Amino acid sequence: MSKAILTDITKCIGCLECVKVCKNTYGLEYDVPRTWQKNDGLSAQNWTAVLQKPGKKYIRKQCRHCLEPACVTVCPVGALHKTAEGAVMYDSDKCLGCRYCMMACPYGIPRYDWDKPVPYIRKCIMCYPKIKNGEQPACTAACPTEATIFGERDALIAEAHKRIKETPGKYIDKVWGEHEIGGTSVLYLSDIDLGFLSYQPHLGNTPLPNRTEPAMKAVPIAFAGMGGLMYGLNWIIRRRMDKQGKKENEE
Ligand code: SF4
Ligand code: SF4
Ligand code: SF4
């Protein structure tokens, strides 16, 4: 069964425990935001952020782990894939650094590791090793108000609709992520419009791969060949750097 995270904006107090525990779990540094990046707190070292809106509204931002992810479809070397458990995972060994995934993501999630000699794409992994192990993600476990919770996607959607029904007027009558672009594994309940989390306020329900796949198929074979060349060069550079690292360790 596919897992998911449900974040209820009305319960979030902006304590940042979810951000801190994510950093501690993955040894992510406290970095300086780049001026050219989106001012949303996400970076290669910050896989989740809490945005603040007027009226003391706090909104967690992280990868939405789309059911039909555009990032997966556009990757020319299969470095990203959707798992049965729900997480969208990334394989740095395959990545050739083209950054198509960054352009394709409708929520502006993947970030590039600008500071590293061999940069990677980084983003929330829904704590995949933990959920594979029957545990919940670090951030949902750490949240003191249960503003962000983990469970079966179907059960969380039912819970979200139950809250909307039981407290009329408290929420906008919508579960964000239930249907948009084919659905996501990170869902939201909110009393404010969350259209600002995506590039367009209303993305529609059509999965983005239905639109990106024909475009990718139209990429000329010569360009695909260039992709292969870049991949080869990337592999050689990484191998050299690995060897260099081993040599330095031996000295
Ligand atoms: S939110 Fe973006 S990066 Fe995350 S799965 Fe969807 S398309 Fe991929
Ligand atoms: S699910 Fe895991 S990786 Fe994603 S934000 Fe939460 S703690 Fe970080
Ligand atoms: S830990 Fe929970 S309450 Fe605190 S900022 Fe994160 S989602 Fe909000």
C-alpha cells in the first residue's frame, strides 16, 4: 500500500522541529541561501522548510512525491524513480547533472548541490529507508502537534475529508494533492489557498507526464547521443575523483 504524509496547516505552530530533525537525520549542513534561488528556504542542504504567511500561518514545504512525477519522466538516464511505498527516489550514480528535473517539477523542489565539486540533485526522500523498515519519517515523528502525520494514502485522504466535514468553515473544502496532476503522496489540509506552493495556482488534474512525455520523445536522437556522452564524461570524472580521494586517504 502506498504511504503518504498529511500536513494540516491549521495545526502547525512553526516550531521547525520537522526541519531540524530532517537535517540531523541526514547530516545536512546549515547553509546560506543563494540569492538566485527561490526564496522558500529549500536548498541542497534543506529538504523541508516552513514558510510563513500573514495571520501566523505556517506551511511546510517538501517534495510532494507525485504519483506520476514529471521529474521521473524527464530524466534521460532514469536517475529518479517512484517506489511502491510512495517515495520518489534519486540515484546520484546515474545522474548526469542536466537539471531537467528541476525545470520539470511543478512545485520547484529539486535543488542542485552548487558547493560540491561533483554536484548532485537533492530533495526530500520521504525517509525511504525508514518507511521500508516499517517506521515513519523523522519529521512526522518529531512534530509536537501532529500537524504533519504519516500513514496509508487512502486513510489519510479519508481522515482529511472527515476533518473538513466535522468542522464546517474551518478548512477550504479541498485536500491538496488528492487529485492535482494525478495526485501526490504529500497531502495538505488548509484554511488558506495553497496555490503559491506550485508554479501555477491551479495545476489541473492531468498528470504532467502526459504532457512532458511527448516533448521528451521529440528530443532529437543527436541530443540523446549527447546525453550518453555527458554521462560517460561524468562517470570518468567521478571515478578519477574517487581514486584521488582513496590516494589521499592512503597518504
Ligand atoms: S514534487 Fe517535483 S521533485 Fe517531487 S516527485 Fe513531484 S515532480 Fe518530482
Ligand atoms: S520525510 Fe524525511 S527526508 Fe523528507 S522532510 Fe521529512 S525527515 Fe526530511
Ligand atoms: S514540527 Fe509540526 S508544528 Fe513544528 S513546524 Fe513542523 S509541521 Fe509545524
